[in-house]
Amino acid sequence: MPSPVFNKMNTVFIRVSHLKTSVKLLNQEYKMSEVKNPVYNLKIDGETGLTLDAGPEGKEKQIAVSLHPIFNFHTEDIKEAYEFVRGLHYTIDSPITSFEDFSFFTIKDPDGHVVMICTG
């Protein structure tokens, strides 16, 4: 019997404590009035979605931070991306590391999640 579970990643959920702060990384156009608890779906190119999840209103937020990136954002220009994120005052977790075919650096979002930004 073939599996009813597809070989396709649909949506990544990231638990955050403050939606309005977390939405700013991708510098997308959005109306702050549309950023409402408990979730906000970022506009992502491609099939896989990204949902920021603040959890139910009035409940204490339990944020379990991964020490390692669980996904990455793509860039064509690693140095420009680094300067952009630095200008947003995100914590730079690792400097730019370059290999022959790709480069990357990691940041920490406002909740401490490690996010990788890379080329290639």
C-alpha cells in the first residue's frame, strides 16, 4: 500500500513569544493590524509555508529553542544579507562561513531560535 503521507514539506511552524517583532526579518510589506495572535503566515516564495505561532492568548508561552538551525532562508548575496540583518539588530550567532559552492551565517531571532541564511 502506498503511503498517504506525501514526500512534501508543507509548513514550518516556529513558536514565538512576540509576533510583531518576529515578522520584521523578511522586510515584507504587511499591515501591523493583520498581525494578530495566535498565528501569522509569512508570505514565502515556493511551496513550503512558514507560520509564526504565538500560541493561545492568555496562556504562558513555552518556547523551546533549538541550539541548531531547523531551516534556512536563501540569499543570492551573503554579505548584503549579513549587513541587512545586522541593521535590524538581530543577534549574529556565527560569522559568514564560505565554501567553494555556498556561504552561510546564523542569527538568533528574538526568541533565541537559530536561523541560517545561506547561498547555494
